Amino acid sequence: MVPMSYLVGLSAVLFTIGVAGVLLRRNTIVIFMSIEIMLNAVNLAFVALGRRLGSMDGQVIVFFVMTVAAAEAAVGLAIIISVFRNRATVNADELNLMRW
Amino acid sequence: MTAQFPALALILLFPALGFLFNVFYGNRAGRDAVNLVGPGVIFLAFAIALWGFARLLAMPAGAALEVTLWPWIIAGQFHTAIALRFDALSAVMTLIVSGVGAIIHLYSVGYMAHDKDYARYFAYMNLFALSMLILVLADNLLLMFVGWEGVGLCSYLLIAFWYDNAQFAYNGRKAFVVNRVGDAGFILGILTILSALAAQGVWTLNFAELEAHRAMLAPVATMAGLLLLFGATGKSAQIPLYVWLPDAMVGPTPVSALIHAATMVTAGVYMIARMHFLYTLTPDAMYVVAVIGTVTAFFAATVAMVQTDIKRVLAYSTISQLGYMFMGVGAGAFAAGIFHVMTHAFFKGLLFLCAGSIIHSLDGEQDMTRMGGLWRRMPITYATMLAGTLAISAVPGFSGYFSKDLILERTLAAGYAGLWLIGVVTAGLTAFYMFRLLFLTFHGSSRVAPDKHVHESPPVMTVPLIILGALSVIGGWVQLPNGWLWGGAFTRFLKPVFGPFHTEAAQGIATSAIGLAALMATLVGFLLAYLFYIRQPELPDRIASGASALYQLLVRKYYVDELYNLVFGRFLFWSSENVLSRGVDNGLIDGIVDGTGLGVEEAGEVTRRSETGNVQVYAFVYLLGAVGIVAYYVYLVMVR
């Protein structure tokens, strides 16, 4: 049995990598990939803790998260395509219509 | 004893409804409707007043009718209500105000027939009637002050009625401001009275209760009396606050008749009579009242002698006659003062309406040097004006004789021989300038401009003249000298109001040399006027050029307006312009308002820079917030 701290630690590291990607990458699609990394990090944490507590709740929640992640990815990519059609770019720095 | 008489409220309700109708529907309803409602409501008020008067006569002497409309102020121990009191004194005043007021409203229908602002005119007139009736019917000092302020406001509105003319608007403002100065004194007087009573634990301004607690007022009587008097000099145009009245003549002539002759200006006299229980505590203040009245009477009469504008002569004449009323109440003859209020309302109202008739016929001409020889073509106006002139000159038998004679006699009986003498001389001056007015306007050769179409006024205007003319003749017969027929019925009627300060009826010329002196003065005045303006018309100009300095002094009204302008006016206008208008209004208040807006704008300028439009920046901030919350909870767990 792998110690809990390793699993939760890995989850934290993955989450942080995902956050860094969301904040620092310029390409919108890469930002989405980073969001997926964050979601999977959370999934890992849920499963690990579920096993630790001896309950199936963790794994059930992972089901939900995966479903939502898939739907969100679909919608998000549709938005990116729409944005690209209008602005001919997916560079986040250039998508600042809401700027003052 | 008092009885409840709810119908009293109708006396106020009718003019109030008239005002509301004329203000909101007048223009839509049309001239005929306004001409019906405007005078109509005042006639209705007069009818109710008559009903109340009949009721009062049937009750024992000293009775009063009362009604409390609703409680007004309840502050700790201080209670005031909107309540009306109809005793002998307020009955007389109410009948004068509503009666003469109704007649003048009727006359206005004809006078304002070609004016496009008829609705606004009758609205203001009805509002004035309402305010004046509140003033005379109030049963406490505070409600009376409400009416007092109301008539001041309406006076301003009506003087500046044709406000397109900048001078007229200025005169209206002048009247209001001078009045306001007097009102400051009035308020201080009320507060003095209240503080004296409150120190003893009594919190009321009700007249009946004030009279009951008269003894508590003794220490402040002189102060309060003088302060209230200051207010009265503003309202009743006495020295030093009379300067607004001659300039108020720019308003429509019926306004001059109603407000500045018959009713509003008598409010000061009524107030002093109402507060007789206060004034009789302080012979000093009463002497001041009498002196101010006498000096004003003489002073105004001298100015009236040389004025050429017909309305200005009448304006100064009003100031002079009001001086007589103050002389009367100052000498303790309260009922005599009120009697002169009544007769003056009749003849002065009449004189102003006649002047209006002439002005109307001559298409706006008010300069007597451009009149003359009108008696043939305006016979009714002439006859009634003659009646009014005889009345004001105190010719025996006419109303003014009985009232003026009573005042003079009472003044002498009170021991003021000097004041009496000045009063007699002024009576002579009165006869002079009034007959001068009559002769210049109606007699002699016509100096009227050839393009004027001189015609008698329509019945809607001449009928009021005839009514007031009849009243000017017989109106004084309610108070005959001692022993004649019913004797002093008027003063007897008012006796219960004034109690121990009752005014005895006059002794009459048959039994006293006093009345004879005044009669002589009147005769001299008449003969001089006849000499100057009928017999030898070139004489006045010779005298004027001979004594030109004195003549100029009189024509320029003793330069009082110029003096006031110099002492008060310039500083007032300068400080209003620079300190208040520029400094406070533009600088401070606009500064705060605009400044608040500018501040918000500046803050916005600064904070909008956080709107980068860059989602990643927003995500970062979101992260910081989330970390903060988690850290907080971790902290809580750790510490626990």
C-alpha cells in the first residue's frame, strides 16, 4: 500500500502544475489542457482518500467529475473555435475585448 | 362663554377651494368659470361670517364661537391646534375682510377682463383671502403668524403680478424683504412671550390662555411689545418699514385696494388690539406705538401733498391713516383703532377702486398732470370718489369723521396733547391732499392726451364703487357720539373683548372743542386745495419753485429710499452677490455636489485599470482569493 502522503502530494503537485499552466501559457488550447490536468489531480485525490476512508464515495465523485470535464471540454473547444473564427487568434494576450 | 360652531371652518374652506380650483383648473376652465369661482367663494365666506355674526349677537356679551380643526403641534408640554375663534373683535375683522374682499374680487372681474393671466390672478387673490382670514380667525399667536406670513407672500406674488417688467418684480421683492425684516422682530416677540411663560411652566400661545396668564408676562411686556411692534411696522407700513408700500402700487389696482388699503396692512393694528392685554402692561411700549403712528401719519401726509401719481398719493394716504390707527391703539383706545380700520377699509378701498376705474378708462395713465375735467364723462366714478374723499377728510356725517374724531378725542383724553395736535394738523393735510387729488383728476380743464377714449366703467366695476360709496357714507353710523340715538354701539359691542380697556364713545363736536379743532383743520385744508387747484392753478408751481429745496425734499420722499439703499442696500446686495451667491452657492454647495461627482470619476479612473481584459490575470486573482480562504481554515484548524 502506497503511503497516503505520496498520493495526496502527487495530487497537489499535479494541481499546481495545472494552475501554473492556466496562468502562464498563452495558447488558449494549452490553457484548457492545464485545466484538465487540474481536474485529474483532483480525481486522484478523491480516489486516494476514498480508499483511505474505505468508502466508495470517492470513486463515485470521480465519475461525476469526469463527466463534467468531458462536457466542459466540448463546450470550451466550441468557444475557442468561435473565438478563432472572429478574431483569427487563440493567443490569450490578444483576447482582451473586456479591457478598459 | 364659548360655543362650538363648526361652520367657521367653511370660512377658510371656501377660499382654499377657490385657490385650488383656480390654480389647477383655472386656465382649462376658462374665464367665465374663474370669474364665477374667484369672487363666488369669497361671497360664500362672507355669508358664513354673517351667519356667525348673527349667532354671536344672539349670545350674551363676551361670548365667542370656536372650532378646533385639528391638533397641530404637540411637543412635550407645548400644544397648539389649528383652532379658530370668532369673538366680537375677530367678527368685525372677518366681516371686513370677507365683505370688502368680495366686493373687490367682483370689481377685479371687470378690471382684469383683458388680462390673459386671469386664473393666476384669482388664484393669488383667493390665497390671500385665505391667509388673511386665517390671520384674523386664529385663536393662537402661532396660527396668526401663519396667516401673517401667508399674506406677506401673496402681497409679493400680486405686486409682482406682471413680472415681465423687471422694476415690478424688484418692487415685489422689496416688499417681501422689508416685510421679512419685520417678521424677524415678530418671531422674536413670540419667543420672548413663550420664554416668559415657560419659565413659569406654562406652555401655550393661545390668546385666551395668554390673557389669563397676563401677570406672568409683566417682566417681558415692554420687550415683547416692542418686538411685536417692529413686526407690525413692517406689515402695516409704519416708520421705519413703510418703504415698500408706495412701490407696491405697481401691482393691479384691485390688489392695492384689497391688500394695501383694506386688509393686509391693518393686520398690525389687529395684532396690537388682539394683544391688548400685553400692551396695557407696558405704558412705555404703548407710547412708542402712539408716537410712531403719529409721526408716520404726519410724515406720510406731507409727502402725499406733492406726488403726481394718483396711486402714490393714495399709498402715502394709507400710510398716514394707518398712523392714525396706531395712534389710537397706542393711546389705549383699541376699539377706536379697529373702528378706523373698518371705515378706512370702506373709503380707502373705494378710493383705490375709483383710481382703478380712472386708470382703466385712461388706458393705464396714472399721472394726475395728464388728467382733469373727467367728472362729466365718468359721473359714477366721480360721485363715489367724492364720497370717499369726504369720508377720509373726516367731514361730519361721513364714516371717516366718526372714527378719526374718536381717535383724536381718545388721544387727548389719554394725555397726549402733543400727539393730538400733530393729529389735528395731519387731518388738515389729509383734506388738502385728498381734495387736491379730486380737483386735479376730475375738475379743471382737461389735460388728457387726445388719443385717450374716456368712458365710464362697466357695471361690474361701478356697482362695487356704489356699494363702497354707500358704506363710506353710512359705515360710521354704528358709532355715534354719546347720547345720539344708539350712541357708541360699536365700542359697546367690542367692550367684552377689551374688558377694562374699553373705549368710551366720543363726546362729539356739539359738546367739545376738540372735535371743532379737527373740523377747522379740515376746512382749512379744503379751502387751500380749492385755492391752489381751482381758483389759482398757477399758485402751486410758484410756491414749488420758490421753496424748491423743501419741495424737492418732499417729492423725493425725504430721500429715505436713498438712505436705506446707502446704509443697508449696498452692503446687502454686495454680500449677497459675493459671499452668498459666489461663495456659498457656487463655491461651497456646487463644490460639494460637483466635487462628489468628480471624486467618483477620479476613483473610477484609478480602479478601472484593474480591468485588463486578460483572463489569466483574473484567474490569478481568483487563485489568491482561494488560497486565502484555505489558509484561513487551515489556520483555524491548526490553532484549535
